[in-house]
Amino acid sequence: MELPEPVGHSVKARCPDCGGAIAVFDFKDSGRESGYIVVDRPHEFNGKRWSSIHYRLLRCAGCGRGGLSKFHDNGSQTIELEDFYPHALQAAPLPATVPVGVQKEYREAELCASVKAYRAASTLVRSALEKTLQANGYTAGSLRDRIDEASADGVITASRQRRAHEDIRVLGNEVVHEDWRHVTEEEAETALHYAQRILEDLYDDRRTVEAVLVAKKRINGTNHESEAQ
């Protein structure tokens, strides 16, 4: 996830109300500052000495959504941005035929990742994968078995099979069942990336995939486009 970038006292960042598009959050509206709090306190941040901490209200130049920045000032026109709210990821494009329940699970995983809740994101991606396979008729056995069956049927590639195991299933299992460990931003983003690719495999050319699923007796071919709850 790209870090927000300071533009003077304004911030360039992704806006969730603009679909995750990059926008400038201005600290002024019609020439007037929106408001701020300054905490005058000598301190260290990122190995540097600063004289004050600023909290500023900002406004998206595109949609008008509010934002809040926290940055450090040393009184000599040098500032350093520490944090910005709202956090947002660019929403990944999903095929329109993806079941609504799966879409919602995936979008919530994106939301968790956007606020750096990477453990929560990884478990939701795993859940989205499991619901996806269930919606396509893979209902028996463990998630490991369902991934392997989907690959054997040819609806996901061997490469996707490996990624589904290594980057989604195993990661989610470690979070849920193993001792606590830190999940990195890269791990969460990789899981989201390959879950999106699997959804594209299954739903971009839905008619062709359904023909395979019917031939393999995974689904019956009659009105199977339902939500995965």
C-alpha cells in the first residue's frame, strides 16, 4: 500500500469515497484552514528532533470527504508526515458475476488491509476463497482438498493452486490456529492479489467455467448464480 504523501500541509492519498483513487486532501477550503491542533513538545520521531506535533483537518478535493493528518514540525518549514486517516486501498476489480457474499468478504478483507489489520485481512481472504469454492460445487473435505479438486478439474491452474495453498490457505490457517505472529503488509497484499486472480479465473468467462463444472458434476447447471453466504 502506498504511503500518503505530504504536499505542504496537504496530503496526497487514496480516498475510499472516490473508489480508492488518489486524491489531494487540502488543508484549506475556499482559502480558509479547516482546523488544527498543535502540541508544542520537543520530541524525537524517525531519529530526528522535532518541536511540535500537528493534527490537521483536511478535505478531499474530489468528493469532499474529511481527513485527519498527523505530522511533525521543527519550526523551520520542515515537516514529516507520520499518519493520515482515512486509510484506503485501491479497490481491486472483480467480475460482476462473483456472488455477492464473496464480494463482501473480499471487500472487507481489503478494508482490514487498508487500516493495517493484516491478520484480520488474511483470515477474511481465506474465508473468501473457501466460500468461492463452495459456491462452485467444491463442498467436501478440507480447504486443501477443495483447492486440489478445482485444479484437477482445470478451473484453476496449477500456478493458482500453489498460490492458493501457500499464500492464502496456509497464511489464514497460521493466523487462526498457530501461535501469534506478525503478518506483513506484503503477505496480506499477496493473498488479496491471488484471491482476486482466482475469482477472475472462475467468473470472467463464467459460461465456459460452468460448462466444466456441470461436466464434472460439481453443479447442476440450473440457476447456480446465487450468493455464497
